Amino acid sequence: MNAHIVSPYLTFAYLIASVCFILALQGLSSPTNARRGNAIGAFGMLVAVVGTLILAGIIDYKWIAAGLIIGSVIGAAMSIWIPMTKMPERIALSHCFGGLAAALVGVVEYHHRGAAIDRFTMGALGLEVFLGFLTFTGSLMAFGKLQGLITGAPVTWKGQNASNITMFCAALVLLVLLVIDPSRSVLFYAMGALGLLVGVLAVLPIGGADMPVVISLLNSYAGLASAATGFALGNNVLIIAGALDGTSGFLLSMKMSKAMNRSFANVLFGAFGQVAPAADGAAGPAANYNLATVEDAVGVLTASQSVIVVPGYGMAVSQAQHAVRELAQALEANGATVKYAIHPVAGRMPGHMNVLLAEANVPYDQLFDLDDINDEFSRTDVALVVGANDVVNPAAKNNPGSPIHGMPVFNVEESRAVIVLKRSMNTGFAGIENDLFVQPNTMMVLGDAKKTLREFISGVKEEAAA
Ligand code: NAP
């Protein structure tokens, strides 16, 4: 596209698209408006793409049509067949393609413009290529870790952080040298190679369960790469969309770190999850828990008037959201009120629980954030913990030596009874014991969450019918 002859209609289309992107972000900030926000964002993208195809002076549509068809088929297949539990992996793959696309556009532009390239464009192109390649390999690594293709444990070695930071700085030095003399193509490709390498090496030391924070940060890099592409091509909608993507991804990473009460630096450089869980010998809390049967738990549930469900990662693994909803309906039919306590980092990605419960048609007004529900546990008959562990660990409040100390957690132990559904006495993501499981008012019902919930539903219905 020629940066100097932009049709006013195209500018108008980009303006509409940009407004749509801003409204989309606003809509996505609350579960009630999220679907609308998503639709507005998709519409904005359609306007931008169609506007570009019609008004940007494209000479040959052959390759574009091929890309459009292949991309649409892959995109549609991904959205139809990838399950909700695999959403972090899916997002990692999308960022990987986005980063690669930005980097390749940068390489082609560099070739196309040759030595005549001006310094400003060189700076934008260099940033685009470096961040694009870094996002590409970093997202691939994140995908591999989440998918179990490579170890999810942090891979560390001596001097790792120093060498990674040195490589990052070296790439920036190459960028400065290129801005001074854009004709030095060796430096350009060396910088791209460093981007690829830094993407791999920076993600290796980060634990698998921290990948959502990494993916969100890579999202922000992909956004910056797109904004840089926009500057290089003189394309305003890319600048605006890239800036929105870059800042929202960065803010989301910060918010996730804050909700885990960990510094951003700790997530990126702390190799969290590397230390093996404390030896859980016979004397550990796991030895003293109160194992309950389905019948015991059903008896407590049917006698209760108020229930708070606390879903966690195990609910996602077990795909138990529909069973949770059915049990809630059976308890409501029995006269109980049911609410859901949603922790900001429950599961493995922001909004993980909201998305799953929305899929099971749990009404939004029954979902409560941590601050809004935490005082209610002390007035509640039963806290039903479905595959959650770290987000209900009292050590975050009581044990200053705990790795999760300071992370806000639910006061589930204050309920009259606590029923915990999980498969074993294994630890959660943080790899630490949970004293909640050995409290006198806690009943551990071990087994797959969905299977146990189905048994609860039958039991509650049978008791109601009796
Ligand atoms: P968690 O601490 O990881 O615990 C999940 C529990 O689910 C496990 O203890 C596991 O126990 C159980 N489980 C697994 N499969 C199950 C199944 N099929 N049926 C029943 N239970 C099952 O999860 P959480 O309480 O949701 O906490 C999330 C953690 O992830 C936090 O530490 C958070 O900091 C971290 N994190 C979250 C995000 C995010 O964006 N949400 C990002 C980065 C890190 P068993 O193996 O015994 O069944």
C-alpha cells in the first residue's frame, strides 16, 4: 500500500474500525457485555479488512484470496473443535501466527525498500521484526509447555537471566546501528535471529502454569509489533489496534501477577514451580484429612440453606461446569440459595471460570468476585470447593513463609461445612500443602469432580423425592 495516497473512504473505514476496537475492549471488561464486545470487535476487524481489500489500491488478489481461504478454514476449525479448557493453548498459537505475520511483513518491506529506507521507517521495521520473531518462538514455547510437548517445569541454568537480558540488549544495539545505517542487512538478520532466540530462552525458565501471564505479555509484544508495522506502512488502524493490544496485554499481565501477589519480575525471572513440593510424608497434612463418602456429603448438602460453590482448575480439567449447574438447580429446588465465588486467578487463564460457567448457562448474577463474597462464607452453610486448591489455601493468610503468602484467597474455612472435590491429596499449581483439607469442618470427597457431582445430583434428587 502506498503510504502517501490514502483514500478518504479508507481513512473513514479505519476510523470506524478503531472506534469498534475501543468499544470492544469496553464490552469485554464485564461478563454481561462480553459477547457484545466480541461481536463489535469482530465487526471492526471486518470493516478494516474489507476496507483495505477494496480501497487500498491492491493490484493482485491471487495470493490474498489464497491466504484468506486457508486462514479462514484454519481459524474456523480452531474455534469449532478446540475445547474451552485448551483456550490458553489456542491463544498461544494465535499469537504465534500473529508474531510471525508481523515479522515476515517487516522482512519483505525491508527487502522491498532497500537502501532507500529512511531512519524512522527502519526503526519501526526493526522493532516489528524483532518483536514479531520473539513473539513467534515465545508463543510456540508457551504452547509446547501448556500442551506438554516440552517440560512444563522451569528449565534453568547458571547466569540465565543475565545472558537473556544481554541478548535482548544486544538486539536493541543492533537496531540502533541499523537506524544509523539501514543498508547493513547482516545486522538486520542478526537482530531477527536474536528475536527468535530470545523468544525460546526467555520462556524456558518460566513454569507451565505461569504461561497465561507469559501469553498475555507476548500478546502485548505482538501488539507493539503491529503498531510498529502500522508506522512502517503508514497504516493508522494498525497503529491504533496494535497500541490497544499492546497496552491491554501488558495491563492484563500486571493484573494477573497482582492477583497472585507476585511481582511481574518474579513471574518472568523467578522460575516459580521449580522447587518440588515439600516432602509430603505420612506426617504431612495429607495424613490427617477427613475422608467423606458421597452419602455423607449429600446429607450435608440437602440439609443446607446456603451454598457457595468455589470452582478451580480441577473443574476445567474435569469439564464439570454443567454438572455444577445441575447440582445448583437441584439444591435450589430444595430451597437453598447457591452462589459462585470466582477468584481472579482460579484456573489457568483470566476469566477461565466465568467462561466455563457461562457455557453452562449459570446466571451472571450468581457469580461473585472475591471482594464481594469473602465476608459471606462465615454466614454460609456449605462451601463446595470444586477442583480448587491454591485459591482456598489459608496459608496465604496465616503462613508468612508460604510461597503464596499475601495472595488474596477465599475464607472458605469460615463456612459451617466445607466439601472439597478433588481426585487425590496432591497439591495444586503452587505445589504446597493445603491446611484447609485437614480442618475439622472439611470433608474430602476424592474422585473426578464431574463423576462425584453426578453422584451428588442423584443423591440430592433421591433425598428430595423421599
Ligand atoms: P490449583 O491450585 O492448580 O488446584 C487445582 C486442583 O484441581 C488440584 O489440586 C487437583 O487436585 C484438582 N483437580 C485436577 N483435576 C481434577 C479433576 N478431574 N477432578 C477434580 N479435581 C481435579 O487451582 P486453583 O485453585 O484454580 O488455582 C489456580 C492456580 O493457578 C493459582 O495458584 C494461580 O496463581 C495459578 N495461575 C493462574 C492463572 C490464571 O490466569 N488463572 C495464571 C497463572 C497461574 P488432584 O490432582 O488431587 O485432583
